[in-house]
Amino acid sequence: MWGRRSSRGSRIAAQLSQGLLGLLLAACGGSTGNDRDSGPNKTYLSVEASDADGGTLQYQWRVTGGTVENRNARETVWTMPDGPGLHFAYVRVSDGRGGYTEQQYAVATDALGVEVPARAPRAHTPPTVTDFDGAMTRLRVQLATDPEFAASGGAAAAKRTVYLPDVRVQVTHQTSGDLVFAGLSDLGGEISLPKLAAGQTYVVNCSASPSGPLAACASFTTGPVATRRNVLLAPAASQNLRLYGHVALADGSSCGTQDEFFGLQAAASVTVQLADGTALSQATRVNRFGDYALDAAVPVKAALQLKVRCEGYTATVDIPASPDPAGYVAGAPIEVSHAIANQRPRIVKMVANGADGNVRGRMVVPEPGASSNDAPGADQFLAYKGKDTKLSNCLYYRALGAAKDCDAQGNMVEPITLDDWLRQNRLGPYATTNTVAAADYINKMDLNLVRRMTASQLASDHIAFSVCNHPGPEGTTQREIDQVMDTAFDGERLVACVTMEWSTSPGVNGGRPFTKFFTFGPDGSLLPSVNLDGRGEKFLPGACVACHGGNQYNGRFPDKGTPSPNLGSGFLPFDTGNYYFSSRGDKTEAAQSEQIYRLNQLVKATEGGATTAVTQLVDGWYAGGGVTLNKAYVPPAWTAAEATTPGASMFYREVIGSSCRTCHASLGPTFNWDAIVLTPTRVAAHVCGGGPDIAINASMPNALISRDRVAERVRADATLAALMTTFLGCSTPLPDPVYPKR
């Protein structure tokens, strides 16, 4: 199961545990003039930002609950949602020259005393699915060969995979010739195709030019589960210049941004031209990693320039002469990289004040020293499996019957509430004769949230789980654990309630039950996005698939038509070895062992077989009988490995068992680390990085908290660090070649 955001890895938990509204500090710059009113639900946000390059700063505002005036100003008004809970505001500051930065802020409304008004019940019938209930294919368009980038300071050059945005792609059925997709690759060079019938062969045709001829660039045969295919683009025969390079800001970050929550997409572009400014190529966008590649037909001995543009920034760079005596030839590619004389703005302070001038809430800032702070790409966590948009999220909810419809901007029309969902699934106040299993704990190794879990089986094909989440502790003492859990027991500082169903939908998955995801805010409103790792809001269902798996999902839920809501996802078992518990008599681990056992049996009931990874893991925990989970459990594959590799059991318990196994069991047999003894050749790129394929480098663990927990343990234990190298290939991730920021 999963929640809304983490606290370890950011300072927010410590601030929350002290009471967001309990500390009434002096006002510090939050006034917006004389436009205040006396309403308790008005919060006045202000941000102080600076720009070392003297740019004119622009501002955008978003909130997860209530409404905010999206002013292009450093101050705005946030009308808080009704009812108690913890809510988040975001400001996005840009400088007009490709520099962007974001800040998150948290405010609790528990003390405001505003009640949630009664809402009429809603129930919707899902639309009829019209696409294949099959697997999706994700294409990744890249150069046919990885070029070498020159390193600064005399270091050796290194190869780096270059992904190609804006490549025109058409996909047709090999036999019938039917067109199944036509569109462009995104800023990462990726395309998520619609679901296609399994066992069919398709041809991919590409053109790097918006008007150029298409040519075959790949083919693939669909399987039963989602797959990723590389599409290798070779230069056109008519183009004699192959140019590539890297464009970044002075601080190493990419110029521009790609932020679905704010609806922003900006990137640098490059154009080949003659010295007199005559363009010889189309403007080519730089990808989200800061790299580009383009081919152009140019005079073989001409003096050429590269025009670099990023929003209000423009520069012209001389292109070196070709090393080939014949002049510019495609067989002698040339690198032209450029550092833009600009840095991202810096946010100095963000503050919120109530109408009385008292400070409300706190900034959410990364915890100093956390290993996740050095990870390239601030939004990489929970994004490896894919990232959704506001529209794709709405269509997912519509496909489940959670929203009546979606408007053109992706806003939900008549969404259901948590109360509607609980009523339909007979949980909370609507439980009747059905048996409900319940447990309260903190998932310390995952999201560090207080989790109040309930679940029930309503029929052989209908199981429902609901978990309401509150911030966890910053420290590990029992006093801190009890404090945040008592706060949750009092119903305060609720972040979100997440619900999951294993149930049927007409015309989907052959009438068999499948896993469905919903997230509701503290006021019961259906939420389109979540911020699980303190690294930005991400839309469902991609944020769920990151851990729960999705062999029918690959990159993005379809954003057109009436797609199937079956993601091929699963439930996660309840692993008490990774939990904290209250010392309160009825909430201790021992007191709740039977309830947790029942929750795990409900998870098993969704698996549909005794041989699945999740079922075998749960059975292994309880192999000795009784209802107490065996925290020392080591699966047979790792027990056997101990004979040839001493320390295998320790590595399993301290790394796989603590940070990997529940998610990986849900991802399917290929990723089931309980049954597979790891070797560096299998996982090194994903864990260690350092190779040319920057899209996968150090992508695991895909969750911030898990990464930080592993890093903390490795730093404290030399033996464990050595075992990390033995099984994973490194003890700490390596930087990407040449350009480490992305």
C-alpha cells in the first residue's frame, strides 16, 4: 500500500510533529496589502526569490486543496479547503532565460474549525471500453550509436546515449497496414503507444523532419505484458553534417522545464546556420537531459554557426571545421556544446500567514545530507515507470467510474468523494455484516507515514483496502513514534486517504477482478496527483504503478478514447519488519499481529495462485504457523547462496528485505528478487549508474525514502557496503558520464 508523501528526506515531519499551527510566530513578510478579510480559511502566501543574473522573475502558484489565485506575483491568496487536514501549496519561479525552481509549503487546517459541508452521494457507470485490453509498448527514440562527449578539465571523453524528441513516428500493423499510432516523441525521446493485441507484429516508421519522408526504423512483436523498445535513428543519406552536443545552464541543470502539475514545458533549441544567419536546418529541441543531435545538408567547406535559443536567451556559436579533409561528412560527427550564462533562480524564503498575521505552516525542504539530494533530476523519484498528465489521470478515473467525464483541460466532472467510495465498498461507517481487518503502523522504510489501514472482502471477486495517512516521525525514539501516532489517532493532520479495490468492471479483463487506485484529500475530494517523495506532484495512476507494478501500463495512461483501466497492478503485502508501532496497549505490534495476518491473507486472495511472488513471500513469513510474521525470513534462493557467497543472507535482510522485496514482488516474476540472487551484470546500471544510458542510470531504488535508508545503512556498515558491491556492483551511485545533472 502507499500514501501521499514522505517526511524522512525532508524536514516537514519534524515541523509537523511540533505542530504546524501550535507555534504562533511573528508575521514575517506575508502581507498582501489591505485585501485581507477575517475568514479563517484565507491564507496569504508570499515567496522571496533572487536571481544572480538579474532576470525578471515570473511566478506561478498551485495548491492540492482549496483554491489559489494564480498571480504572476510573489504574493497570493490561498482559500483553504473545508475541514481539517494537511494541504500543500507550490510556487514555480522562472527567470525568462530557461531557469526554473519550485518550492513546496505545508499548512494544516485542523485548528480552523471549518466543517466540510454535506455532499449528495454520487455514483457513475464506467464507459464501455473500446481499446484492446492488452499490453502497452513504450518506444524510446535514440541515435543509432552513442556519441562521445568531450569532458572538461582534460578528462577522457565518454559515450552518452542521446534521446531524440520531436521525431515523427508512425506505427502500422505489418500485415494489414492499419495505422495504430501517429505522433511525435516527447522531450525524453519516448512514445507510449496505445494498447495493442498480443502476438502481432508492427512496423515503426520515423522521420526526424516534420515534413521529411518516413523510413522504417524498427519493428516489434507485442507480448502479453508491457515492454520498452529502442528505436535507433540513423542519419539520412542526403544530410552530410551530424552535429550533437549538450546545452545547459551555468549551474549544470537543463535549460527549461517539464512539469505536468504546472502544465509547463520549455526546452532549448538549436539551429545550424551560415555566418550570414541563413538557416540550414530546422530548429531542433534539446531533450530533457540537456542533449541534442541533428543532421543537416550543408556546404562541405562552409563557415557554419549554431544558434542556441532558450526562451529569452539567444547565442551564436561557431561550429568547428570538420576533421575530415573532404569537409563536412556524416561519418565525422562534430560536437558543439554550450553553457548558457544563466543560473536558476534561488528561493530564499516562503511563508504563509493567516488573516491575523500569524504564521501558518512551514516550507518543505530536503533534509541536509540525505543521499537523495545528490540524485540527478529533482523529479526522478516514482517516475521511472512513467508519468501521467492531468488529462490521462482524469480518463483513468473516468474509466473506473470515479468521475462522470473530463473537460478539455483534464478537469474531472462530478468526481466521487471518499464517502461515496466507502459506501460502495462497505468500509468506515458503512461496514455492516462484512468482517473488517484493521491495523495502525508507520512504514518507516518506505514513505515514513502513519498508516491507518482497513480492509474487507465483500465477495470472492471484491476486496477493498483503505488507508488514511498522517506524517511520520523525524526521529526513531518511541516517544516520537507515539507522539505522531497519537496525533493520527486524534484525527489530526490527515494528508490523504488512499483506497484500492480488487473488483470487476464490465467488459474489462475478461470479467475478472483487477486492481484499482483512488486517492482522496483530507476533505474527501478525489485527488488527481500525489507527492509521495517530496519531489513534486505526480498524477495517478503512474505514481501508483511505480511500486504496485503495471504489466498493462507503460509510460502513461492513454489520454484519448475510452481505454481499459486494467493496469495489471497488484497489492503489496504487509511487512512488519519495516514498521514502527505505538506503545499503546491495543496498538502494539503484538496486539495487532492477528489483524496484520488477516490483511496479508486478503492480499494473497487477490493473487489468484499459490506460485506468485507475493503469495510465496507471505507464505514464507508464516511458514512456522501462527499469526506472527517472521522478520528473520530469508527465501530459499538466498539461503542457498550463503554457501558460496557468505553474507548473502545479511544482504537480503538489510537491503532486499528492507527496501526492495514488497515492491519487486508486486512487479512480477522478472523483478522478484526473492527468487533471483542478484549479480552486478543484471542490475548495476539501474543501481550504480555511470554508463551511457542516462535514462536508467541510478534509477533504483525508485523511491526517495528507500534510497536514503539504504545509503544510511551502507555508510554505517563497511561489511554491508562490501556486500552491496558484490551483489549490485557499487556501494554508492556513480555520476553520469561528462554531464551528471539531468
